[in-house]
Amino acid sequence: QEKFASIWREHIPIVVKDVDRDFQTLWTPDAFSERFGEMKCEVEDCESGEVTMIKLKEFFSLFGKAQCPSYRSKKLKDWPPKNRFKELFPKLYQDFETALPIPSYTTSSGVMNLASHYPENEVAPDLGPKMYNALSTSHDDQHSGSTRLHLDLSDAVNILMWASTRKDGQRGYALWHIFAVEDAPLVRQLQREMGTTASGDPIHNQETYITPTMLQELSARHGVRPYTIRQGVGDAVFIPAGCAHQVSNQADCIKIACDFISPESVPTCKRLAEEFRVQRLACGWPEDVIPFQSLLYYTWMSVDLICR
């Protein structure tokens, strides 16, 4: 934990390997089709944003075939979208919580996770976990990735549980680009220079995938280079709050992720809470999932009680 904290306080992304060894349940397309295949789900086209409603088993039946020319990249994001994962899939939730690395920071009861200090008689913010399941895509100037550029108010850990074999026979992986917190203004500047016209903040709008050409422009014009991570099966990627990031699955991937709020990220979270407030006013977004001021208050109350 000390080694993790020494890196984390610098707001640097971290990768922990072989996390999948601690999971006891199968997290494969066939397993999900067998257990939950009749469930209805919303599947989104990664390029057009078009959403269709299909059965879960229909979506997972595409896995292993996504690199065929006839298939477009599709994703099942933030799943389940409305219910809490813990209530809908209690066994999977327990498996995930037990296997999480750096549990004092990442689990729902971790003492370093500020969200764990909510009182039992209050409704704590839903920080996950959520699943992110998507077919493969290409990292080039013609595609928009699996998850477009955005940043989060909270810290996050994302684990790749399963990936298909690539067309070239190599192991599948997810390609991440994670930008340092301080680089966000320059990333926004490039987005505007490249013609972003939507109202509000260009990162918060989640409409842009930074293509290879744009990455070259960022480096040439502004000296900005992201952390580039190839996430293999069993890799847990830790993303600090405020780090703009995007993902391009280079194979069909099943991932699970949760948010947490570390003491090291409190100043960043406070600033971002105001940014998101402005974005809500500009774009009519709903209220924050994380009521930041309440979270700080309950954390202070909890720590004060512990120290007495």
C-alpha cells in the first residue's frame, strides 16, 4: 500500500498485473450468456451512437467474431445501467470485491475510500462496479474507439477479465491513452483547433476520440504525450481523478470497473465538482452521482468518531 500511495499522490496511472488469479467465478461470454442470456440490454454502436435493445446472449454471441468485416463495433457500457451491481449480481459482486487490489482504497469498505464513510442510514453514491463489454475496433483515423475521451470526478480501477484472440493470433488487449491532469487544458485546446463545435466542455462532452494523427498534433504543437497502456487479461488499470482518458479495444473485451475517492484526489475532485456543475448548466445534465460536499462531511464525521 505504501508503494501504491507514493505513486498515487503524484496522480500517475498504475497497472497491477495478474489480478484475475484472485477471481473464483467465470467471467466469459459463454458464462454470461448461460446465466443472464435472457436479460434485455441496450447495445450502442461505437461509431454512430445508435442504440438497439437485444438479449444479452445475442450480444455475447458476437464475441470471437468481431474482426469479421460484416460486424460493426458495438458495446454494452455501464452495465447494469440502472440497478446496483451488488443487488442484481450478488455472487459476482462478492467475487469482484474480494479480488480487488489495494482493498483499503478500492473496496466499498476500504478505510482510504472516502465513499466508505457514508452512514448506513444514508444512500451512498453508486460507485459501481459496472461492466464494460465491447467488440474490437481499430486505433486509426477512421474509428472512434470503444470509449471516447472523457474524465471522471472520482478515481477508478478497471480490470480486463476476458479478451478474444486477435486476428493475427496474438493475445487480445485494450489500448488506453491516459493524459496527465495538468494536460487537460491543452487537450481541450487541440479539440477546439480541430473543429469541435458542441457547447460545453469538449472533454466532458465525450464526443472525441483522439486519433493517431491528433496524438501526433498534440505532441508536435503542445508537447503533450499520454500514458499509453496495453491492458492484457488480468491487468487492473488505476486512473486518477481528473485524468482524461480513452480506450480502444484491440479485441473483444469484458471488463469490470469501480470508482473510489482517495484522500490524494480530494483537491482535484473539488475542482472537478465545479467544472461538472458548469457543464450541467450548459448542457442540461442531471445532478451529480457523487455529492462531493456531503461526502467530505460524512468522512470528517466518521474519522472524528474513530479518533475519539
